[in-house]
Amino acid sequence: MLHVIAITLVAFAMAPAVAHALELPGKVRLPKEAYVTVQQIYYPGFTIAGVGEFAAFIAVALLLWSTPRGTAAFWLAIGALLGVLAMQAVYWIAIHPINKFWLQGKTLSAAGSRFLSFDPTSRKQDRSRQPYDWTPLRDRWELSHLVRAVLALVSLVLVAAVNT
């Protein structure tokens, strides 16, 4: 049962990353004003997906804990867990600061404000970049989501291959 739960939760974590990756070809053609407007539609919906990613991490960690050490299944579970962790690292290092930048000055819910104010790396937000070149931010945001989609797919394949 734990195996099925882990597969389901990793698939749930993969869904938003793949959705972002599939939007990439269309979004990179948008002018700045349209792109920034579109970025704001993701909140709060996509932020809820973070709960699924955390649950996927817990489920894969439990699967790893219940898998006999030294077996092929154990190493597959380690790979899946590392993939889920790498998804989080990409989000917090590459994407979260840009989300904060896109949404600065916007009215958010209390939960949204708390989430966006959280920064585990304690970076200072540079709000002085006016005017700024928005294309590097766009490219980093879009490509980081593509990387997350690949990591999620690899994690899903690895966790599905675990045979405890």
C-alpha cells in the first residue's frame, strides 16, 4: 500500500511541474506585460501543490525506510528520494525568488504572503531594479520548471520501479 501511495503522491507532485513545462513554448512568445499578468494566475492554485510535494517526500522516505538495505529496490528508492529533494532545491533556489519578484506589490492572501515571505536561504530581495530586463527572470523561471518536470518524471519512474 505504501508503494502505491508513494507513486500517487510523486505523480501528484509531478503534475504542476509538467504543466509549467508544457506552457513554456507559448509563454516565451508573450510580451512582458502579458507574461507578468499570466504569472499572477498561478497563485494560490499552484502553491497548494507544495503540500503534495512534501507528502511525496514523506511517502518516498517511508518507502525507503521500509525497503531492505543493499537491494536494488533500496537504491531505486534513494534515487527517487533524491529526485524529489532536488525538485525542492530547484524551487527554493531558482524559482521562489522570482515568484516573489513577479508578485511584489500585489495583494495576496495571508497564507500567500506568508509563503512568499519564507526564504530558507535568507536572500535579500532586490526591489530597486527599475527598469529591469525581465527576460533572464522569465528564462530562469521557465527552464527551472522544465528541470523540475524532468526530476519529477525520473522520481516517478524510480519509485514505480521499487519492488519491495
